[in-house]
Amino acid sequence: MMQAMKLFQSLRKLEEELEEAASMGSHETRKVLRNIGWVSAGITVLALSVVVGRELRQRYKFNHRTPYDAYAHAGDQGHDECGVGI
């Protein structure tokens, strides 16, 4: 009977220690998960801003083109001809 009581008391102490460790661990886990969430949100905002910024720049460049932009490669001295090689 005494051994059963001692075993029960030691199991109760062990249970209390485990609950205490789990509560401390959950607090630390919550901090880590919160930080991971903030970093993930920041990266998402960064990616969206890059995409939106690129789209806005393309629209700006398209709306501010000049008539000479149609002839941008008219004076190039490249070898783009396809001749018969005679």
C-alpha cells in the first residue's frame, strides 16, 4: 500500500513537471511560429510589390512611347540578312 502511494505521488510529480515543461515549450513554440508567420507575410508583401511594380513600370513605358520607338532598330549595323551567299 505504501509503495502504491509513493508510486502515485511520483507519477503526480512527473505529470506536473511534464505539464510545466509543455507550457513553457508551447510559449516558445508560439514565439517561433509567430516569427515565422511575420517573415512569411513580409516575403509575400515583397513578392507582390515586385510584381505590381513591374506591371506599373511596363504600363508607364508603354504609355510614354514616342513615334521613333517603332524604328528603334532601323539604324543597327547587325548581320541580320538572309542572303544566298553568292
